[in-house]
Amino acid sequence: MDEELGLYLERKLKGVYYVLLKMGAKKEDAEDILQETAYRFVQLLDGVDERYMNAWLYRVAIN
């Protein structure tokens, strides 16, 4: 993964983290969800359309 994509992912996951906390997730649970979401994102990177990366991250984290 190139550095630009890594920085993008880091910024977006920070936003997802705060949304999870606002939805009532405990800090530890939100961190676990982020880790799993990032792992799935890296696994399926080629299958995720660039235009929908942000929505994909939120959808996977919330589900």
C-alpha cells in the first residue's frame, strides 16, 4: 500500500472511530472494529471502487 493511501485510510478511520463512539460503542470495541475494518479494506483493496471508499469503510465498520 502506498503512503498516500495509508494516510487517506488513517484519516477516514479516525472519522469512523468517532462515529462508532457516538453510536455507543465502547472505546475498546471501536478500536477492534477499526482494526477489522482496516484489515478487510487491505484484503479487498482491488475490489473497492475509489469513489466509494469512504462509504465502504463506514458500511463495513457499522455492520
